[in-house]
Amino acid sequence: KAMQLALEADDLAKLAEMLEKVKAEELHLRPEDWLTELPGEELAGRIYDSSEKLKSKKRLADIEKERKAQLQEQLLASQKKNEATFEANASTPDKRRSRKKSRVTITGFSEEDQQKVLLDLVAACHEMDSERLETGLGAAIEQGIEDNEAIAKAKELFNNLSSEAFLVTAMQEKRDLLARDNSAEGLRCLQNLISQAKRLGIASEAADESKLHLQQNVRQRARKTVKGNVFFENAVHLQELELVDLAFSNLASFRGLKPMDRWSGHRTGMLFGKLMRENCEETMLKHSKRDIRESLTQVDAREQRIAVRNFRSLLCWMSDRPVPEHQRLGYAQDIVGVAKKSPRLADEVYVQVMKQLTENPSTRSTILGWKVLLQLCQQVRPGDQLDEFVRSFLMASVKSELAEVSATAKQCVTDLNINCISPGAKPEGEADQITVTVMLIDHSSRRVRIQRTASLEQLRERIAEQLRISTTEDFAFFQVTDGLDNHRLLPDRVSLNTLEEKWAKLKETTNLASRLLFKRKFLRVDEVLNPGDLQHATLTYRQVLWDYLHYPVPEDITFISAIAASILLVEADHYKAYVESGTFEDPAILAQLVPEVSLRDRKFKRWSVQILDLLEQLQASVDPNEGRLMGMTRVLTLCQRMRLFGAYLWTGRQVTSLSADQASIPEAPRMNCVINPKEPEAEFWVCVDLFGVRFVSGESQPGKSFSRGFLFSDESVERVFCCQAKKNVVQFVVKTVNPSNPAAGQVPQTISMMSPSSVDIAFCINVVQAMQAA
């Protein structure tokens, strides 16, 4: 009875007294001596647990009390010191005037520094941030800042934040406020109050209830955001929250699924002559590299084959099934196209993608899966019953350790919200705006709302803001037209409505659609990946890979193999199965690592052996715990040694004579500069980079290509002055030695070329020259 009373009283002294009596009778050593008909042993255990909890709370309270006392003593000492200093300074009028003018503290803290401390204290009060208050008050005391209203309020709030009653009341007030206005400031205040309660081990019930409200309100804000601000406004620390609505966290609960125990499963292979079996309940909603036998959801009978075929497309897109890269790139739009066919197929495609992203061991496959999920969120709405499951899946992935996955998940939430806006409704303040879809170099896309009359420069700022890229000037927009490989650089000042009109006419005339591509304007041979801007680094790396795989001129086989081995090391988890199974020499796999021009020799076995040998050497010399960014940097460094790294590339044929109406430079020098005297009208790759323009022949053997370059530099022996285009003719004015009269030195000459990309060549050169002149 005494033990029960001590527990009910929750008094540390009484609990300690009971424990001492238990020890005195040595019942803690001989539990068999407890009377079995009475719960004495159980009560003793509860007393011990309660006693430890109360001791812990008392220790925290004592520490807090001691800290407050120290702060108070420091504050009083500082005040006395300031008063003594003031009296000493007041005796001299000149000193008094000097003090009034400078207003520095006795520690030399300037007025500006004092203002920073005081403003931070005001902000900490506004957000009820106990840790910032403690830091700010400590700085005020240490630097001898005089007491004022801001410091007084900060002290009062700091003391109140140690009170359980105050915390309970404050959390209730913030919950009520958020019910009326779900603001970022309110969320931040509530999270700070919850953190303080947990830190002190008090008001646990109120804190738990408040956390549920906080999670619900963050999810509500995530459902409404069309700019993604909820993830970047520093309102709350998302990593500390459970963002998933538990009712929709398990996709197996989706009513549209086929019963898991009756699902037909995947197409399995043979093992030791016997058919492999699977537990469909375990594998139905988890990543697999095998085809499915039937749809995952309840679709119409005529849609079964479409669903099965779509899953095969998904395997190819995510590189779970090796196919040539140019073929793989077409699957994403096929997948989205299937989802657009009907509401049931839309749900089927969403479920297929979420299945393949669940427990996926390959980083490469995972990232590609998220890219197609982003396209789905942008273009197809999930059904009403599936919608919450999709959102819970996205919110769970916001906290992914893979930065690229986390960023894409946030964008999926935003774009799904935009996609769910009814056509007749417009977000507040956006009545005159349009939705613009922009491709990235990795074949993912982003959507933003912007004025129809906005320029590409303004659109660039919006896209960079969405991607959280700091150095926006490194990027530009390009036109990508169906069926054409070239990316056409566009002027910053052209407006969206102008592009819309021109591209509509192009579509009407040629039936070819055009899209906007956002990528680096120029890749530099001396740049490094910026670890402080991971999105910039990732997009740069993706562009390096794209340029490398589309490289038009053969390079040394060993050098290309070294680059391939470095890429293989970065994507080791994806290629591991192919290496171990002996299928690495598959041309579809090698095409993901080696430029197409290099694989034309069709010596796939040799490429496979050489790459794997170099990979083994690389693995022996590299730290196994090396970060992904270091591996990406190694690939970039190797690619920067390629002859045409970072260059724009077009094809053209030199011509030695033009009619007057064909000439794009009316006053061009009459003397022609023949690029290659052995072949006066040869075809070349026209290569433009930040240094100049080069003309490279497309030979099939490494090291056999002819190359001649003209630089932009005034000090170069062969220099290019200007470039202009007219229809399919582009002309260059260069300054070089006349082989017929070397004694005359460098003289102006003209190079004329026929090229379908003549206007693009001239525009690119003019852009570079303008950049250098700026």
C-alpha cells in the first residue's frame, strides 16, 4: 500500500524511501521472497523506473537553475562594470561626447555588431527559439551590451520557456493560430516549442499532440504549394518530422490493387532445370528486373497487354534491361503516353513506377525512375483513391539520403499540385501566366508558371530558382526539335510568345515539335564540380556524359576505356550484376559507357576486357568509401582532356566560290583561306568553344583526323575576326599566313562553308565574342 501511495504521489523523496526499505530487506537480491499474491515485485520495479525519471528531471532542472543563476550573475557583473565605466567616462566631457558618438561597448563591440545581436534576439523571440535566445543573451553579456527593451523581453521569454505551464499554453495557442492561418512563421514557432519541451523532458503530452498538428499542417502546405517554397522556406526542419500520412503509407492498402495472394507474379527463369517460384505477396510491390505476367491493378481486360508491355518499357527506361541509349530515351514518353490513355492505366503506371522505386539497389535505376515519375506528376493525375498514396510516397522520399532523389521528390509534389489545378482556375496572382515545360540535359523536365511575354532570361531566373542553382549565368536555353540531334542556342532576350508563334509555324510546316532545353552554355576545360551547389554539379556532370557519349571523333581506345571505367565506378551498384554475370560485353551496356563512334569497330569483347581491367586498377587505387561527387569529378577531369571537350559541333562543307547574292559578308576579303589544301572542298566538323573555332575531319581512326583552328585571341598566329551567316552559307574572316606569299605575314582571308546550321554557327561565335568583350 505504501508503495502504491508513493507512486501516486510521484514524490522523489517517498520513492527513495521505499527503495531503501526494499534494499534493507534485500528483496532486490531475492525476488523469490516477495509474496506471490501481492504485486510487490512489480510495484518495486515501477518505483525504480519512476525514481530514475524523476532524478533525470531534477538533474535537468538543477542544471537549468544553475545556468540561469550564472547568467544572472554575469548580467549583474556586467551592469556594475558598465556603470563604473560610465561614471569614469562622464567625468570628462570630451570622453562623454566620444562615447556617445561611437557607442562601442567596453569590449570594443561596434554599434553595428550590437544591432546584429539585438535583431537576432528579436527574431528569436518572434520564433520562440530557446537556443538562439541563449546564444544571443550570452553574446550580449560577454560583449557588455547595455540593457534595453529587446534584452529585457528576451530574458523574460527565455525564463518562461523553461516553464512547463508556459510551454503547454504556448503550444496550444500556436495550434489554434495554425488552425486559422497555416503560416510558415506559425509552423516554425510550434516546432521550436516542441524541441524545447523535448530538450527539458517536460510537457510531453502537449508536445506529442503538437507534433501531430505540425505534421498535418506541413502536409497541407505541401498539397497547396505550386512553387515548392514549403521545402525551402526554413519554416520547419523536415528531417525531424514524419511527413507521411500513415493511413496512406502502405501501397498494399490501395483498393485498386489486385489481391496480392492471387497476383500472377513475374516471369521467372529456370534454376537447375526447375522453374523458379516467388512469393508474390513479397515481390508484387518491390523492385524487380523481370517482366510481370499481368497488371498490378484492376484494369480492363483489353488493357492487360498494354500494362504488361508498359512495365517492359519501364525496365528499359530505368536501365534495368540493357538497350541502346538512343532507344532507351524514347521510353519515358511512351510510359507517359500509356498513362494518358485512361484513368485506370494512369493508376497502373503510377503503381508500376512506385513499385520499381521500392528497395531498388541501383542508384542509376532509382534516379531514372524518379525522372519518369516527375513527368507523370507533371502530365497525368492519379485517380482520387490513389492520389493520397502517391503523395505519401513523395513526402516519404523528400528525406532521401540521395540529394537528387530528395530534390526530385520535392519537385514532384509541386508539379502534381500544379497539374491538379482545374483548367479554368488559376492560382492567386497568376491569372496572366502560362505553364512552361523545360527539359533538362538528363531528359527530366521542370514546369514553371510565368508571364507569356517574359524573356528567356527571366525564365532562366525562374528555373534556376526552382532548381536552387546559384550561378544562373552558366546556363542558357536551347531549342530541341524532334528528329534533330543538335541543340540550338537561343538568345536570352527573345520572348516566350515569340518562340511560341515561330514554333507553331514550324510544327505546321514540318510537323516537327520543338521544346526548350535548359543546360550549360559552355563547359570549361579548367572547371571543377562545385560541392556547394550540388544541382549545378549534377547537371554539369550529366552534360559531360551526354557530350561524351555523343562525341563525333574517335579518340585513343585506352583513353576512352579509362573514362568508361571511371563512369563504371561511379555507377558500380548498377553495373555490378552485368559484370558478375559475364554479360558486360553486351553492346547495349557498352553503349552507356563508350561513344557510339568508338563502338563502330564492333570489337565488344575487347572493349569489355579493357574497361574491366582498368576498373580493377582504379578500384585498387581509390578509397572504397569515396563519395559520389569525387567519382564524378574524376570523370569530368578525364573528359576535359578530350580534344573537343566543351565545343559546339556542327557539320559543314567548305566551298571556294560563291555568287554575290550568296555571300553573307559583303565586304569579305577576296582571298580564300583553304582549310585543308589537300582537300579544298572537304567536309568538316565545325567546332566552336570559348577559345576559337576549329575545323576537324571525321576520320574513322583515332589520331588520323585533320584539324585546323583559328583563335579569338589577338595574339594568336591564326585568328578569327568575325562570322556571319545567310541562309545555308556561313563565312568567317580570319587572319593567317598566305601560303603563296609567306613573306607578307598574316593577311585577312575568307572561309566560306555550306551548312544547314550556318545561322547557329554565326550566332554562337558572336555570343562568345560578346562574352569576351564584356
